[in-house]
Amino acid sequence: MQQPSSEASLYQRLGGKAAISAVVDDFIGNIAEDRRVNLFFAHADPVRLKQMLVDQICAGSGGPCKYTGRDMKTAHQEMAITEAHFNWVAEDLVKSLNKFKVPAKEQNELLALLGAMKNDIVNTK
């Protein structure tokens, strides 16, 4: 028996792992084309990056995945990421969410989930 939509997890409302994977794949393409931030990802393994992002969003949104990557503070500590860089990456994500017609409510919930990591990612030392 399926839960009523008002009780469905964000993971379910996003469309599950396949939908998250499609959005993340597009998002990585947006980042790769975005000269404002793509240098931060230049040496990343795109397959691993996609898997980590999918698992992180899946787990954080109430899905069955387990994120096994590094914590955000450790992963970004030497990158000198500014608030502007963080916001530009968020813009790239919103572009993908809009492309896949993710409703505003779910977009806002996902952005809030990711926004909670901002203090661990932004590091201008």
C-alpha cells in the first residue's frame, strides 16, 4: 500500500533513485560547463562524483541509499570555496531541477537539505 502523497518522503516525491540519478547526471554536465566553478571539479572522477551525489541526495531525502563519502568539511577544506561558488553550484542544480520539472516545494526542500551543508563547504582560508 502506497503512502498518501502528503506523507511521502522527499525521496519518493523526487521520483526515487532513477530520477535523482538523471538530475545529478544533468547537474554534473552543468557544472562541467560552468566556468565559474568547473575548476573545483577538474580532477574529480565523474563516475565516483555522480555516485556520491546520488547517494548523498538519496540518503538525505529519506531514501534507502547510504552515503559513504567523506564529510563535507573534510572533502572541501583545502578548496577555498566562497559563498559565491556555493551559490553558483546551487544555480547549476536548480537549472537541472527545472529541466526535469521538479516542483518548487521539492526543490526548496532539497536546496534546504543541501544548504545545511554550506558552513562545512564554504571555506575561504
